[in-house]
Amino acid sequence: MRLKMSFQAKRELLSKVYPRYREANRKQKTIILDEFIASTGYKRKYAIRLLSQPTPPNTTIIKRPRAPYYGKEVQEALIVAWSAANYIASKRLAPFLAELVPALEHHGHIKLTDEIRSQLISISPATIDRLLKPLRTRCQLRGKSSNRSSKLLRKQIPVRTFADWVEKIPGYFEADLVAHCGGSMAGSFLYTLVLTDIATGWLECLPLLHRSKHAVINSLERVSKLIPFKILGIDTDNGSEFINSEMIHYCERENITFTRGRAYKKNDQCYVEQKNGSVVRQLVGYDRFEGQRAYKQLAELYRAIRLYVNFFQPSMKLKKKERESSKVNRTYHPAQTPYQRLLASGLGSTEKVKKLKSIYRALDPIRLLKQLESLQDALWQHSVFIKQDHPSDCTFQNDMYELSFEVNKCGLTGMNSDENIDNSAIINGLSRRNKRRYRRIKKERAPRWWRTRKDPFENVWGEICKWLEKNPERTAKSLLTELQKLYPGQYSYNQLRTLQRRVQKWRANAIIIFDDNWINEDLLNQDTFPKHLKAVTMEINNPLKNDSNIII
């Protein structure tokens, strides 16, 4: 049984064997090598490399692993900052720490010394990955496409590919729809209109009760009040909700450049496709949502997401791309938030920039994220569960409740005097991250029938309007089924497409008062701040007060 030798003993033996091995012939080297391997336990190739080196081995210096530079305090503060940024990648988090750490200190979530603060701000992305490796969780989910290519008016709309984006000023957006269908395209469900600015990455998400051209245009009119700069251009896919004459007339009236991507080339809308996954699917999920109650709750969630993503979620932009043989080398700009890029562009008006600065300094990322998680839980209570055998049959959860977004709880004055936020839950278990189960069902399309005839629903249209006013989420198929029960033998399934057109016109003329209410109450669309933010804004803008609490 061979005794285990220490590192120092192995090096001393190496220094004794080395001169003998160098002067021996080939047969003697084999014998010396076998004895050296039997004594040290080294692998044969490693032993040959040690004995064949040109200089004698140094036995006085033993290299030990160096002491860790980043201690436990830095790791705990990094975990709090990582959770406040919603667990983003290290390359996005590292350059944003210079902005995020002072904000967390300003709101009292972390207390750091000068030495720890300098270490935390100067930490590299690779070190962040190493410190956070035990805490990372990964979830790979995919959504279901609801896009139907439209051949209408395609030749009138110019094509723009991913390589044609050269605009560096804010105002040019990519738009797309995300279906909250839960894996089945049957029936009626909610959609999300996602718009992202190419230059700054500014994101806006609006819920749609129905997928139609009128709903898209109404949402664009509402979102123009929230964006702090003018919409100059819109690039979409080839869906019928975008490619239509009403959309073309709207863009001409508002002096908006309207372009589209190539069919079946999702890379042409790469900017908005990234946001579909990193924002909508990550924060909303893959469940199915139907009806006005879920629509209102989703709108409240997007009110919180709008502030959180645009002010506290940095992203990276491609600087240049070079190809060397089969390898592509990409260079990125430092990660910045849409708010930071908008300030750097210098195109915003003085009043809007001053307003954005006041909102940013008053918002607390930790409290905003906690309220966002509460709104997520409230939204998921409205999810619809689909029976796999009968996709048309849906069941709702019983404990549905509604929760509104309260901006009072996202700033300095939202903190009670006795409130003490405990960060141990974040450090030990991190915040609970819900993973939504995705139920994939094969999509089946019904045949389309085009006929020109007298409107068969003229006599019962008043009755149909009452049904829609009571339950706006009802589909034309369910209305036709009820008409067949009330009037046997008078209506057939061949009349479904006609009824769908009539229902579409009714929805285009329907006014949802809720949309106007939350648009007027939104923080980015108000001329004057609420009382809780007025106090914070006056405190920050007053130069006579202590400047130590101001984040620059």
C-alpha cells in the first residue's frame, strides 16, 4: 500500500530524480520513470512532462489558491440587485449596477461601505455568473403562433428586413401580437400588442380583447399618449390585423412610415420578437385568458410592467458584426435601459425629460417589482383551463379577484414608518418565480366560404347586440348555436362567416370606457404628479436640501 505523499514531498523527490533522468539513456529513463510514477501516483504523460522540462523544478515556492476577492457581503448585495432587476443576464446587469445600486441604497434596501460598493459596481459579468451559478433556474417555454398571412394590399407596403434598420433616432417601432390562447386557437381569447422602439428599446404593451384591425388602431391611438416621443414609423408582420386599408389610412393621416417584414421570416421583426419572450411570456406566461375581467387585470399588470421595464431593465444593442470564415464575431454596446438611451439621444423635450427624471428618482425598483408580482398572481387567477378532449370546453378558477396597480406603493412615500423590508427571503430563496404550464394542441382551421346574399341576421340583430353587450367575449359560433336553438331550421353553419363579419363591425364601434380611464390615470400621461410623487419631486429638485439622497 503506497502512502499518500504531500505536494512538497513530491517536489523534493522530483528535484532528486530530475538530474538522473536527464543524464540516463533510454532504457534507464524507463526504469526511473516507472519508479517515479509508483512513488508519486502521477499520470505517465504528466510525469514525463515534469522530468523533461528544460529548467530544474522550483521546490521552495508552492502556489496556493488565492483568497476570494468578493466576500459574502458583496454576494448578498448582488443577489438583491439581481432580484430587483428581475434576474436578467450578467452582461445586462453588470453595466447597470452603477445606476441600480445607488437606487437600492437610496430606498433603504441595502447598506454598503465604500469598499463593498466599489467592488459591487466594478464586478465583471463572468464573476456575476460564478457568484449566482447556484441560484439560477432556467425555464424554456414556447408560445403558439396565431398569425394568418394576409395577401391584401401587400404590394402597397414596402418590405423592410432586419438589415435595413439604420435609424438612430427614437420613434421607429416594431409591432407584433402575442396570443394568450393556452395552446388552443378555438374560441375567443385575449391578445397583447407589443411595440418596441429600435433606437432606445422603449417598450409598450397593451391588451386587446379581440384580434382585429380596429382594436390595433385604437390601441395605437392610446399608446401614442404614453410614449414620451412621437411615433415616426411602424414595422409589422403580414397578419390581416396589420395589413389592411384602415391601417394604411391611419399611418398616412399621422405621417407614420408603414413597413412590413417578409413572410415566414421572423428575424425581420427580431427586436419585438425578443420582447415577446423576455417580457410578455416571462411576466404574463402561457395560460389562456378570456373576457373583460381578465382584460382589465392584464391592463393593470402592463401599467406596472411599463414602468419597470423602461426604467429598470437594461438591454444590449449590437454595435458591429464581422464574419471570419465560418465564425461571426459580434460586438455589443454596454447594456442600458430604454430610459438611459432616451436621455442620451437628446431628442426629448425639456419638460418630458424633466418629468422622466423625476419619475425615475421617485420609483423604488424593489417595491415596484413586489407589486408587479402581486398583479401577476391576480392575473393568473383569471386563467382558463382547457379540456384536452374537448378544446371548446373551458373551466375558470373559482377564486378570481381583481387588483389595481397603485403607484403610491412604488415610491418613497409608499413606505410606512414601521415598515422594514427583509431581504433575507431574496438572499436565501430568491423571489418566487412562477412557471406556467403550456398546453400544446394541434391547430385546425375551418374552411372559408365566400357568398353574396341578403343578410340573414337582419331581423334578429337587435337580439344579438344585447347578447354581445352582456358578454362581449362571446364568439360568433356560440351566437349562431344559440340562434339555432331559438329558431330551429332557420340558420345553418354555412352562415357563420356572415355572422362573424357583423360581429366584427359591432366590436369596431363598441367603446370600452375602461381604456380611456386608465390612460388618463397613467403616470406617464399625467401633466401633474400625484401627491406622493410631488413630495419626492420637490425634495429632489430643491437644491437647498441635502444632496446625499439624490441619485445622479
